[in-house]
Amino acid sequence: MSGSTFGTLFRVTNFGESHGPAIGCVIDGCPPGMDLSEADIQLELDRRRPGTSRFVTQRNEPDAVEILSGVYEGKTTGTPIGLLIRNTDQRSKDYGDILKQFRPGHADYSYWHKFGIRDPRGGGRSSARLTAPTVAAGAVAKKWLQARFGTEIRGFMSQLGSIDIPFESMDYIGQNPFFAPVENTVALEQYMDALRKQHDSCGAVIRVIASGVPVGLGEPLYDKLDADIAYAMMGLNAVKGVEIGAGFASARQLGTEHGDSITPDGFLTNNAGGILGGISTGQDIDVKLAIKPTSSILSPRQSIDIDGNPVEVVTKGRHDPCVGIRAAPIAEALLALVLIDHALLHRAQNGDAVR
Amino acid sequence: MSGSTFGTLFRVTNFGESHGPAIGCVIDGCPPGMDLSEADIQLELDRRRPGTSRFVTQRNEPDAVEILSGVYEGKTTGTPIGLLIRNTDQRSKDYGDILKQFRPGHADYSYWHKFGIRDPRGGGRSSARLTAPTVAAGAVAKKWLQARFGTEIRGFMSQLGSIDIPFESMDYIGQNPFFAPVENTVALEQYMDALRKQHDSCGAVIRVIASGVPVGLGEPLYDKLDADIAYAMMGLNAVKGVEIGAGFASARQLGTEHGDSITPDGFLTNNAGGILGGISTGQDIDVKLAIKPTSSILSPRQSIDIDGNPVEVVTKGRHDPCVGIRAAPIAEALLALVLIDHALLHRAQNGDAVR
Amino acid sequence: MSGSTFGTLFRVTNFGESHGPAIGCVIDGCPPGMDLSEADIQLELDRRRPGTSRFVTQRNEPDAVEILSGVYEGKTTGTPIGLLIRNTDQRSKDYGDILKQFRPGHADYSYWHKFGIRDPRGGGRSSARLTAPTVAAGAVAKKWLQARFGTEIRGFMSQLGSIDIPFESMDYIGQNPFFAPVENTVALEQYMDALRKQHDSCGAVIRVIASGVPVGLGEPLYDKLDADIAYAMMGLNAVKGVEIGAGFASARQLGTEHGDSITPDGFLTNNAGGILGGISTGQDIDVKLAIKPTSSILSPRQSIDIDGNPVEVVTKGRHDPCVGIRAAPIAEALLALVLIDHALLHRAQNGDAVR
Amino acid sequence: MSGSTFGTLFRVTNFGESHGPAIGCVIDGCPPGMDLSEADIQLELDRRRPGTSRFVTQRNEPDAVEILSGVYEGKTTGTPIGLLIRNTDQRSKDYGDILKQFRPGHADYSYWHKFGIRDPRGGGRSSARLTAPTVAAGAVAKKWLQARFGTEIRGFMSQLGSIDIPFESMDYIGQNPFFAPVENTVALEQYMDALRKQHDSCGAVIRVIASGVPVGLGEPLYDKLDADIAYAMMGLNAVKGVEIGAGFASARQLGTEHGDSITPDGFLTNNAGGILGGISTGQDIDVKLAIKPTSSILSPRQSIDIDGNPVEVVTKGRHDPCVGIRAAPIAEALLALVLIDHALLHRAQNGDAVR
């Protein structure tokens, strides 16, 4: 309700601020009897972790997760799984000078007016650091989906700033710091290096694909699978657009083009992105998200302070020059959380049978 | 949970099928003491109503709404408002021949596999007709937002198939059957007439703008205002993409371009679309949705029947050649529902004061 | 949220006022493929219906239910089931003289102060008439529980005013107007006749027993099965107390008495009332509810009007001299609604297997 | 949903097992700007803490709480408050011998059948230890209610086993280990000492009274204030009955007795327990809960093991001979949680004004 719980049957309740003592989440509703260890979760956290290349923030957080509950002798018990990640690298002095200013493109202005108080340390609650517990919960969801349906979820970069990135192979995603599905990322590296020199940042497009999704996930009217995916993705920091399947291109398609033909061997195309009438069809779920350029840049920006006076803001500190770079594992986690929630809901109404 | 309730504090629970006895909704959580009559609601229903021009379905439904509860002597009482719309024009014979076939681009395939049973009459629950109760509830929400904050919500068409529609003036929207903000719609009419002759359909882009939105609506982490807007819009039939503010264009912007500068007189630009960190800034909320071409077309399509045999499907009956045409008032209603829900939530946590 | 929705997976959203155009509910989440007709529901509504004996209100409402949606060719489709009951016998003149007075024991005072407005016709939203949609929804829940688990739910009167009613047999419950499990109800009739002559009313205790409940329903910490049962029962009009199993008597028991011994053939006693640690054990669920005497009586009572002036209130109109008499079928419905919700939740987490 | 979240607007999500690494909760929805320190919370935790007298379990846990988030410079920020309590005194060897047996009166049997797996260490999730996070959250709720409305919530023992405890004064409650409102507790001490010698346990009745509650809290139909109180209290470990106001005694009252007369100076009696039609009247909220005798006793009990074989169970370890003794502060916390949730909901719908 107040914005910190994701899902209904597989519920993730997130807490923490960027520079407070700890961040974490409580997962309620994980089915019992699944093997689960801290290593399972750490694996995904490490994919999202800062400080791993020169293209992301140099903040150095180990992001070590501790399971506080819900697992007994290596198996989930069906009771809430508490996950804790201590914050260790808190250079709050970096942020001291902009305590009373609103950084353009940041949540400073809206938080201040909403709450009348805000934790300015590292962006407080609005920091992208709070995606770590989401990734941790997503790791649990992914594991269950994989075990039950063989579902695989892969996120990758399909555009970096003005560079379109062709899809070569899923195999390359883990082999470069951009989560790019291409073998050669020199152009991306050069683009990023130039950007940093000019004290600027850029946006990106991330694509996430889930294969092995059973037919029938999603509810008819409001809680459609695509609606919940859009909610999840648009809620990710810096996202300004979400597409399913053909997305905005579908507005220019004709009906004879768009509707995916069906044959005894399956669908011939996937303009639908794996969802018809809000319900999964068994095809790949295909989602794209547009990410705006990082708002924290060294170039001076025009703004006001909390008293309304004009100020010039320069955001120092350690920031990602493109927040999209680390977004792929987060988008995977969010898609996993949506899918497991609908899978459990589907099972509530329809039982174990999967058509 | 099962997909038929929208919102948390201003909850709309929708029921009905396209060709069943009736459709309607229950609005729970409407503040007491507001003037409300059936005429207030009918006004919005009439904007969405079929049969009003040659560019939309010729199904002729008066869509007359009856208030069953929650209003006493012309004022809301704070108890649930039951709204009923009888279905009157039910030519179910139009659909008889495709009972056992899956129409490409339609929900037939996914419903059948999800539920093992489906009401085929006019698309049953998956029909766009079910947006009527949403529009009715949106009318109530709009009225409250207007009275309390002076909020105005306007939806219009910004693209029809391959035609980009420039923004001329809000005043034109109500003067043509396309909800287009332009004076001259001859090109749009010709495009649609040609499309019908070739037994095809087209997509569209709808833009919705809310002005007069107070600062502070939206919750920090998951229930961000933009996340809930994306959920609402992507859940609308045929929508395949949602953008807030600069949307997908923001992926190509630099940080120095995208972040909206702030001055003592307000923001200089609105790439954010009125939302920062998931919370409204007081700027216009600016949303775009991409709508796929109507799946029901007279051109033959390749598909299978429920036994897996290949069939050729031609969808007869009375259909909108572009479902985007009637989507503007629905998108307005959805945005109103999101805003009122967050306005009430904000009031719960922060009281009456609006900063 | 605003009080009109019951349940999470099997959600019942209730609307209506005692003397408005109609009352009803929307059931969202009913599993697909179950046989369901209006007759199934009418059967239960008729058990609760007023005007059936001289011991209940003489208001004569047929309470005929219409299914508006969610059922196709006699089977549930998995989409929301809209149920409508038109109000027909609305003698609102009976209530005209107490429009501006607060009847002792009634909701007049609290509604007025909460909402600043109230529908006074027949108690408006606070009328026990609003239990009819609950009973209708309960009929659907009962049918599903019966089909899936063989669950039987029986409610009966175990105390009428100061008369304790022994349990003789379930078979007698349907054979007298008191829902009493005894053959001879002459004493009850005489008690009620005397009460009416003295212009007074009395309370009652209702007991509800569910047999054939599977093991494992209920959640560990807050959403315990007994917690949800207590919520359901205490929410029923006029209920002031709820007991599970040994109830208040357990406070006087010793540990050696209370804990039900277990043998290879089952439990030896049922002090637990079929629930341990908030989770069903497979024993009978055994619930008691205390119902206060009807507040609407012909004897004059001391009160104030809405301006704070002292007044003497006499409640005319047609009222139940003991609201407990018609409470048995309602309590059954409420128990069914709690059980089906937990059964679906259990299935979401644990699948079809029932241990 | 899965049982670990309490409330809707002031949401408490609880995690942990008795003998796992830690227990705690996340409070989402606490209004911003309230003074809050760990000391505020510790105060209430210490009232519930074990090991404080010879009449409660000798388990010695400091139950030191750490605030992980949601508080900045001593004030709540409106973001989730994470609370952590490390488990320190974990003698799990005490429980080793009953790993595969079902203790009568315990949750062992139902958990095992529900989940197919259970954490047996100290009762795992079913331990009364999990009320500590509830008490911690309640401390926050109490503080807000006190600041905003002057609400005071006091819980005390009104019956210990077969001994009725008269009400002398609230002042005595904090002066004896029984939370008894009497000066002289010698009889209670002797009763408990005798009980321990005979290896037995006893039940209790706890009464909780909230004064200074504003008029208008509670929702009309299902989410009545008394319904939610019943849910809260019946969900507390070992509770088997809940009464509001006159409770079960109201079944024997006549209408002329029960309905509380109203005068210009207020209500003359409080049979209603402060709630009419599910909505608070401004009178004291008056609740009683019946607590069953502790199931963990040294006397041998008849049971079965997980293979269905008969066994004799003796529960060693350190247990409360009457779990009711420490229930008073927990019941206060639960009542505070219900009240704050309804206060926020009321404010959402009706704004700041309190009538």
C-alpha cells in the first residue's frame, strides 16, 4: 500500500535507505520445501553489484546477504524469508553540500514536498541501491520458476544512448560489463568513456525475455500479466517507457500484420510479446524498458533550494554514468516476481494442472 | 487479486461479460458528501459509447447507467456505489461460427487454456465493452479530483496508424470523432475509409494529460505514481506500450538534456512527465499509450481450432476498425482512478495539507 | 479496504442499502468449471429471508437473486459473478420520525459522526439486510467446498436469551423457525411471545460447525484461520463475542485438561475447535457467537438528537425481536467464505495435494 | 496474505522463527515527522520480555531492538521502518527429543500437515516469541495515537485460571508481575506456585481498554472496528475467545438493558464496548480475550509421532506456566495496530477533521 510491498501471493516487502544501517526485504508466500541458500541469492546480487567495472559507480559494497528466517536445514519452510544486507560503504560527506537543494531529475523535490522531511544521504529511499533487495527476492522467484516450469529469464541491453545494439547471442551477455548480447563492445566502451570526459550521462533500452512460461498466467480485466509487468518495470528507477512485444511499433502496424498467426506447431510471430488478453500464451514474454540518463552529473544544472532561491547544482559523488548498465539483472528479477505471483494465483484458482 | 478490482482506497470492482445480462462495478471508498447523479456518469459513458460515428463499431448500446447504492438525496454517503449497465444489443449469433476457433490476436487462446471454459459471446470478459464500468467509475473520480484540486484530465489521439497528429488545441478534441486535437480531420477520415475497404485495421497512439495535480502523489519504492499509471494503461485492451514524459526518447537523451531545470517560477521543461522518483511534482502528468490494430478483421487469418487443427478465421460482426479511437475517454478514466487512489493514500499518511 | 470486500482470493464485494434500489455483491476468484444456478443461491437466501414466521420481522422481501455475470451455460467461468437482489418492500415512512435522532444501540450515532451524512431509510448500510449478499456468496462457497472436500457447515441456535438449548440433533435445525437442534421448541416460542408483549427483545448464542475441513487451512502468524473466523463473525451485525472450541471456558481449564490428546485414530477431544496454531487440524471447526438483543424495540429509550438535545426514542417498524434467530444461515455463509479463501490460498502455496 | 502482514495503511510485516538468527518486522505507512527512537520501542519490548519473574519462562533474551531504516535524525521519514531483534538465547537442545512428535495443544500437527516441513526449534514460527515484533510495531502505533488523539491503551489480567481478579486501579498494573489491577497479588502467586509443582498450567482472561479514541473509526460492513479487533486478538497465540463490551453476557440481556442510553453528557453505560455498527463512538473500547492454558507442560500427554505411532509426550524446556501473564502488553499492541490502521483509513476518506 505505502509502496514497499511487491506482489500479492509472493509478497516482497522492502526496507532501507542508501546510507542507513541496512537494507533488505521480507518475502512472504514462498512455497515450502524448495532448496535455498545464501549463495543462490548472492549470485544474483553480485550481477547487480556496483564497483565491478569502470562503467558503473565506484561505490564498493559487497552486498552480502544474510538469510534471517524462513529456511531450515537448507529448505524453505513456507514462512517469511527475511533477507538482510548491511550497508558498509557510506561516504555521506559526498552529499552534504546539496542537503538543501533540489537536484534536477532527482526525487529531492517531490520527496520534500510529499513528506516535509527527507533522508538526503545518498538519495535515501529513492536510491537505486534499493533495487538490491528486489534482486535478492527475484533470485528466489527465479529459482522456483526454473524448478517448476523450466522458466529462463534473460535481460540485456538493446540500446546504449544513441547506439542500437543488435542481438547476437544470449551467450555474450555475461561476458561484458554492459549486459550486451554482442561479442564486440569496443564501441560501447568508447561511447561511455567519451561521455564521462564530457561530464554527461546517457540513457538505455533494456530488453527482458522469459522463455518457458506456462500458458494461462494473468488475470482478465485489471491484473493482466502485461499490466503487472508494466507496473513492475515502470517502477524501476529511471524507467520512462515500457513495451510488450511490438510495443509502440504496433501503432503503425495493420491488423493483417500484427495478429500473430497460429499453426498446429505454434505461433508464427510474436508481436503479442507472449501475452493475449492479459494472459500468457506460452510464447516468450518479451519486454522493453526505456531508461533515462543518470541525473547525477558533474555538469552544472539550474535549480532552486528548499527556500525557492535559484542555485546551480553539480552532483559530485560516485554515480553510474548510465544507470541502464546495471538494470538488466534488476529487470530480470522484477519479471520473475511478476511471474511467480501470477503462477501462484493461477494455481489457487486452477490447481496444479498446467495446460 | 483475481483481476477485477482496481485501486486500494478508491476501489473499483468490475463485473460482467459483453453479451451477458449486465455489466457494472462497485466503487468502494468514495469520500462522503460529494454531489453525484447518474447524469454525471452518463456524460462520460456517452463519450465512450459505440455507434456514434462510422469510424467505430455499429453496435448500438445506450449504456444507460443506474446508481444502485451509495448515493442519498444526491450526495455520496461514503458507502459503496453500485453501478449497473444492462446489455441490450446482444446479437450473439454473430459469434456463433468461431466458438471453437482461436482468433489471432484475441484472448481466445489464452482464456481457453487458462480456464478450460470461456464465454465466447462477443469476447465475453475480454471484450473492450468492459471498459464502460471503468469509464463510469472514472467519472466519479474525475469529479472528486476536479472539486478538490481543480484537476483536469484530457485524452486525445496523437497518432492514427502511420499518421502523426500534431497538437493544435484541446478545444478540438470534442469536435471530431477521433478525439484528435486538430481542426481538420479529413486525412484521418480518408485513412479510415480506405482501411475499411481493404478489410484491415490500424493502431494508434493516445496521449493523456492531467493538469492541476497536487505535488506529492505516489509512493517511493514500488507503488510509484508512474508504475501505477503504467499498470492502468497497459491493462487497457490492445495497449502494447506506455510512456511517461520523454518516454523511449529519453534513452537517446543525455543527462544534460533530460533533467528538467527548476527555477523559482517552476520547471523549464517536462521530460519527467510530471513525476520524479515516482512522486508527482505538480507539473502536468503526461502519458502516452500505444494501441495495437484491432484483431477482429474481415481478412482471413491462419489459426487453429480447440482441437489443434488448422483453420482460416474471418472475424465478422461489428468491430471498431481502430480501437484507439474510443480509447481517449477510457485512458482519462484510468488516469483519474490512479490519481484519486494516490490522493486518498497521500491524505491518509499526510493529512489534508497539500504542499 | 473501505469495508465492503470480504476475502482475498475468493473476494466478495458487497453493495447496497436497506431501502435503496438494490443490494448485491460481486464474487471475484471463484474457480472455473463449477455448476452454478440461481436456484443454488436462492436456497440459502430463502433460509435467511424475513417474513417466514411470527418470530422474525414481517418485512416481506422475496430476495430473488439474479446472476449478472460469471456463469456461462450453467458453469462458472472464473470471471466475477455479479449477484443482484432488488429491494421491493420499502416502507421508508416507518423511519421518517427518527431521521434526526440517534437510536440507542444502533449505528446512527457513529455513522453520523463518521460520515457527516447518513441514509436513514431502514438503517441504510448498517441494516442486517446487507447480510443477504453475504449469504448468497456463501452459497457459492459452500457448494465449492462441498464438491471438493465434502465439507458440511451447519449453524444452529444454542441459547435464546436466558434459555440454554441442548444439542439433540442436526436433523431438527431445519424443522423449526429458531434453527434450534431440538425437537420441541414450545418453550422458545413462549419466551418469544412473552418478549414481544413486553415490547422487549433478547440476545442469543449461535454455534456453527464445519465438518470435512481439510488439514492445513490457515496461515501461521496473523492470518490464522481462527483470526479470520473471529473477524468474520464479529463483523456480523449485533455480535459481541466469538469463541473457538472451548472458548472462554479454556481460561479456567488446566493444561492437562485442555490440550487434546492425539491417538492413531484421531483426536480424543476438541477443545481446540479444530484449529491449532491458527491452522486447521481436520477436526470439526467449532465456533460460537454471542448476539446482543435487537436494539429496535417499542419500549421508550433515552437518547439525543443530532443537535445534542435529549429525546425519547421508540423504534416502530417491523423488526426481528431476536436478530439471532436468522443468524444461523449467515454464520454458515461467513464460515464458508473464510474456509474457501484459505483453501484457495493453501492451494496457491502447496498445490492440489491435501494431506 | 500469507499471514505475516498486519494492517493495510499501517502495515506490519513480521518475520522470524524462535531460534533462528533474528526476528523483526517492517512497518510501512507510518506517517512522517514523528519523533521515534529505539528507546521508545525498547520500553514496550521490556514489558513483554521473558525472564523477568519466576512466573514466566526463564529464557533470558534481552530483546534489544535495532532500527534499520525509516528514521532520520530522530524522526520518522514516511518510509518503511525496519526493526531487527537478534535471537541470543537459543538452547535448541531442549527441543531435540520431540522433533518427530506432535505435542498436544501445539501447532506441530497442523504445521507438519500444512507445509510438509517444519522448523522445530522452539516452536519455530508458531512460537509466542514472534509477538515481540508485534509489540515493537505497537509501540510506534501507540506513540502516534497518543500524540494525535491522546489515546491511552491499557491491558491487564482480569482472570487467572479459576481466580477472578477484581478491577481496583490501573495504577497497580505495572507493580506486579501479573499485570493485575490489584494491590495484593499473593493469591495469584500461590496459585501459580502450586500449579508449577503439579506440573500443570492454566489459562487467563486479559482485558484491554482504549480511552481517548476518536469517533468514527471502523468501516460499515466487513472491516468493522470490532471485526478487526477480533481478528487481531484471536490471532494472538493461545486465544480462544474474544468479547467486545458486554460480550457473551449480552446474549442473556434484554433490549431494554443492553442498548446504552445517550444523554447530552454522553453515554450512560458501555455495553457496546465503545463500538456501534462497527464504528467507534468515542467511548472506551473494551475488549476481553480468553487464553487457553499453556500446552507445554511437564505432565505426560498422549499423542502420536509423524509416522502415526502412539507416543507419550513430556514437554521440557523453559515455558510460561500461564501464557496469559505476558499477554497484556501484546494485546495493547494489537489494539494500537488496529486503531492506527483505522485512523489512517478514516483520514484518507474524511480528511483531518475529527468529530
